[in-house]
Amino acid sequence: MDNQSKGKRGEALAEAYLVEHGYWILARRYRCQRGENDLIAQRGNTLCFCEVKARSGLRYGSGAEAVTRTKRFAATQAAMHYLMEHPHQGPLRFDVLEVDLSTGQVRHIPSAFEAVLD
């Protein structure tokens, strides 16, 4: 399975997990010129910008470890762009969903990182 297929499978498993846990999916693979968010979800009044990291094992570290400062900055830029198009008054957070492709298990890390503005 190539990386793009792994990513899409991981995102589908992460989305199913979020829906099962009471989240509404507002956007998938939201992109702007400066970044992207894999999933944008809402639960209650909290808006969640989700980074999905799919792994077949821990050979290259955990999914959360793969969310570098550069990736956090790009996710922040995409979130700000989304908020310009879709204003939101409630709490915001950046979550990471680690997906183990060998088992289908999802580990959700709410508020995994804070916005990176520079």
C-alpha cells in the first residue's frame, strides 16, 4: 500500500472514530495555499482541527512525534484561513489522531499542540 492510500485509509478510520464519539465532520482534507487540515470536526461548541497520522508500526516513531513544528505551523495557517471563511465563537483546539493501520485502532490526542504563529 502506498503512502497516499495509507493516508486515506487512516483518515477514514479517524473520521469513523470521531463520528462514533459524537463529533460532526465539517471538512475533510481542508487546504489553502499555506497549509492543510486533515479533518475539521466539531463536538458541542468546540472546533477541532485534526491531524491524522497513520502508521503500520512504530519503526519511524509515533504519529504524534511526526507532527513537526513545520506541520503545526501549516495546520495553524489552514485553521486561520478556515476561520476567515467560517467564523466560530467557541473554543478551538488542535488534535492528533494516531491510526494503527495493522489493527485499525485510533488513539485520539485532544489539544495535542497549540497554534504556531511564526
